[in-house]
Amino acid sequence: PSLSSSVEKHRLQTNATNIYRLLMLARSQAINLNQVTALCPSQDQQSCSKTRDWSAKHILLFVDKNFDGERDANEDIVKISKLPQQQLVHYRAFQNKSYLQFLPSGITIIKMGTLAFA
């Protein structure tokens, strides 16, 4: 039992670190490109899903030219990340947004939000 709890703790830490790195990449891309970037869950790796449950999905990082939190055909994808199947991630934000955006200054547009891991 103690080995399995250690493995589970390591898995959660690794996945949290990977999400943190993705957040920092989105922030740095917004600053470097001097454009709004956004992160959102995606089933098809092309468009955003309108769910706050990011579990077992891809996460799109894209340049959000029209600031709507939706990836349009003319908006470049910077990175696509895949969350592990067994990882539960839920994003809760002010105004029930399912996406997270960074301004060119590096701050988020929706200032309050929580990513929960299980």
C-alpha cells in the first residue's frame, strides 16, 4: 500500500508540473509574441471544447487573435498537449469560462481560477 501511494503521489506531482509548464509556456508566448494566447481543452486537437473538465483530453495552446477563447481557423496553434488518461483535471474560473487567456503583459484576463487535480 505505501508503494502504491508513493507512485500515485509522484504521478500527481508529475502531471501538476506538466500543467504548470504549459501555463508558463502560454504566458511566455503571450509576452514574446505580444499577442493574447489561450489554453483550452479539445477533443479533436483543432477546436476548443466548452467544458471545464479537462480530463483525458488534449490541451490547445493557441494565439487568440480575436480574444474570444475559441480557436478559429486563422489562429495558430502553438502547442498541443495530451493529459494522461487517468488524470482528472477540472478548471473552474470566474464567469464559468472553460479556457484560460494570457495578455501580452503576461497576466491572465480572467484573474481568478482554479485547476484541480485528482
